[in-house]
Amino acid sequence: MKSIRLGSGSGMWPDRLDAAIEIIEKGNVGYISFDTMAEMTLPGMQKLRFDDPEKGYTDIRRTANDIMPVCVMNKVGLISNCGGANPVSAGKIAIDVANRLGLHGTRIATVSGDDTTGEKCLARIKELKAKGISLDHLDTGEKLESIEGRIIAMSVYLGAEPIVEALEQGAQIVITGRHTDSAMWLAPACYEFGWALTDWDRLAAGVIVGHLAECSGHITGGNFSFWQEVPDPAHLGFPIVEVYENGEAIISKVEGSGGLVSEATCKEQLLYELHDPAYYVTPDVVADVTGLRFEQVGEDRVKLRGIKGKPRPATLKACIGYRDGYVGQAFAFYAWPNALAKARRAEEILRGRFQMMGIEAYEIRFDYIGVNSLHGSLSPEPEVELNEVGLRVAVKSPEESNVIKVIRDIYALDLSGPAAQTGVFHLPPREMIAMWPMLIPREEVQHEVVVTEIP
Amino acid sequence: MRKVKLVEISHARSGDKGDISNVGLIAFDQKGYEIIKEKVTAARVKEHFGDLVKGEVIRYELPNILALNFVMHGALGGGGARSLRIDSLGKTMAGALLRMKIELDD
């Protein structure tokens, strides 16, 4: 039976370069895909493009300079979503680097879709509204009017189709923008096996393969509950998925690399960011993992089968980036004796001062690092006297000036606050760009694939 | 009757989508799955998380991998792009669920 080996080179930005290079050089893969965008990376990229129409990509420089030539040398196809909110700009950079490096004959594809910024974005929204398309918030049902005047950009999540098109046109390097991550593994499988775009069970298998591979080390021992058992985590191998024509797959990694692949690591990654297991919605197919089975078939080799698919949805997910105030945070530290009591007193003092100063804020949040900053109210009161406590103050306000006032006051506690406050630092105030997810009919969305051959 | 924390009888991984946190809870064996299926209900999970989870909690069952999946709305202080929490993606929500105590009948 035909099979294809697909590597995972990145699950976030930044991720480890050496693990990706290891797969390209030693993994015997046909393709390696790079996911450089977490859900919340997109609004940041949209803001970059809003401020500078040439920007808005993620990792293109490292991709073009450090990864592309290795892929070309080893004849491994490269697919990356480092185009971010500006795949056209990213593609230009890749082509420029390929020319400089003399990668003659290499075909580079840029995949762009429905990405609009500024005035063009507002025009696009007006156009959709005029067609009677509801742009309500996907999770809360809120109306788009609630963020009117604050919108900066919109991107639609594309699926595997445009990437398959690029591969069909002979592209060895594919630079995309905002796709569903799993599409970057489904597409090469689709292309190699000639799966029809209505072969739901096989498409579902490809999507789940992508879902398992898209977070790099997450399935090879990274972020694993039994992390103490993971061998050689400094040299963790990223995943390789061997996909078979019938939709079955084996998850593994480069032999001799660190990490481990087990039924447990696979189960944890399967459940990551999953909601209804019978209804995992993507632009390409709705996957059903209720019959999925994992089976350890060798050392660091787990077989995957039993995935079913339902027809793809009539809608695609779109994200609008919008301005959501300014945020800042500052940190201060207290040591024994009475570290926690001092931090609590500092909070009390600051709250009183912020009220006195009339600080207008959406939210002011106090955390005690080492005590409750992660589990919040689920954190039990410490039973022993702590060596040290970090006080963290985070503020979100419509006005940047309020954020600055709050940060200043924490510094001032060095001289006016509880005993021996030290180590104060802050993160500079920044504008928060939030995400508004919504659904739009798929026939509304166009995409474009442009393939350039390096002479 | 004895009380155990979920961390003693299962492992977990949490993920995020907007302001929704999901925690997959995985038993070690079939017997363990039967126990968590019976004892770890959506209502009890919502009660456990208190003010950390402001919206509804939905539970899905995956007997094929001995797991339950809890999808919790309004759980991340507005979500990755908007939240003031250090753990805006809820990476530590899995550990937070594993603190929960249940009563075992043996």
C-alpha cells in the first residue's frame, strides 16, 4: 500500500530549529510542515500589517534562510503558514532569498485568501453585511456592532484545497497565511494519494494526522503528564507521521532522537483543543474520532486507525482583529520573613491608591507568583512560610496613560511600601488586539495560488 | 470509602479556543474509566472550578481511549488575546482539574 512520511517542523513561533533540521536530514520524509501560528498570533500579525502594509508575516526569514535550502538539498517539500496575515509579502521574501542562494529550478507557491486590512477590511465587512450574512460572535452570539470603530483586519481560515493546488502545480515550497493547521498535513496526503475532496473518511484521517502533528513536541513527550519519564528532552525529536493510502497512520520520530511516542502521549495530543469528538469541524471535513484507536506497535511507534468523516461545513471560520484597550503589567518581589503578608499589604495599598487616583480600568488584577497566579482561587493557602513571593499587577484600560500610572506606582512602593520590596520590573504598555471569530459562507471566499519558479 | 484526587487515578491535558478551555481526562485502565465516568460529571467539574469558569461545562465521553473531555466556556478570562491571566491559554487547567477529589467505594 502506498504511504507517505510527513514531518512536523514547528508547533509555534518560536520553536526549535534543530529538531526540524533533524527531520529534514534524517527523517526520510516527503514533506515537512511548519505551524507558526497559535490562534492568538493572528491579531498581532494583523496589527503589524495595519501599521505597515509590507509586514504581518511570522517566521519567514528563518524559514527562507535556514530551512528552505536544507529542504531543497534533501528534496523534502516544505509547507509553512509563516505568511501569517501577509502571505504575499512573505512569498516575496522567500523568492528573493531563493534567488540569492541560487536555488535554481525551485518552485515556490504563495497561497493567499481572504485577508483584508484597514479600509479594505471595512469595505469587505460592508459587502458581507449587504448580502445579509450574520457576523455574530461565534461563541457568544454578540453582534458585530459592539466592536464597531475598533476593527483593524479580517482573515478567513482556509483549508487544504489551496495547498493541494499549489502541490499540483509542482511547488516544492508552499508559503501560506491563515489556514487550519491540520490542512498542512492533510494537503500532501491528499495530493500524493489523489484522495477526492469528498472522500470524507480519508480526509478526516488526514485532518486528525495533522491535528496530532501540528504541535511538534506535544506528541513526542513535550507537555506530557509523565514528563519525568521522557528521555533526553533537550534533544526531543519532533513527530513524523507515516500516512497510508487507506487513512491509517503510524506516529513516530527520528530514531535515536530524544523524547517518546506512546499511546499516552498520543491521547493527550488528540484531546488538545478538541471539543465534541464526533464533530471536529474543519474547512475540509468534519472528523469523528469516537471510533479512533491508538495501538503501540513498536518502540516510539503508535498506529492510528478508525477515524470517520462527515461532509465539510457550508461555512468557513473568519477572525476579525479589533482594538481592545491597553494592557501593562509590573512585578515586585518580597522575601522571608512574612513574604506573603507583605505582598498582600502591597495589594491593599495599591488598590487604595488606584481608587484615590481615579484610575479607569476594564480590569486590574493582582497575582501572587508562587502562590495563586496560575490556579487562582483553587490554590490552597500555603502551609509553610514561603521563601519569597512575587507580586504581579496587570491592568487593562481604554487609556494608555492609566496603564502607565499603575506601573509607576508599583515602582514607588520600593520607598513607601512594605519591607524590602525588590526586583521591580514591568512590561511596556501595549495595545491589545482581540479576536472576533465568526462564520461566513464558503462560496464568499476566494483564494489565490501563485507559483514562481526560480530561474 | 476513601477520597482520592483525580491526579492519583488519571492524567490530563488542557487546550484553548478563544475563551473556552477544554480538559481531556484520561484513565489508566477500563476500571478507572468506569469510575471517572460515574463520578466526574460536568456539574461537579463546574462546581470544582468555581469562579475560574464563568460559563457552562459540557462533558463528552471517549470510551475508545478511556477518556472524558470537558469543554468549559468563559474559562480563560476572555481568552488568549484578551485575558490578563499569566496562564491565558489555560495550560495549567489540566492540573487544576486533577486537584479535584472524588470518593471511591472500595
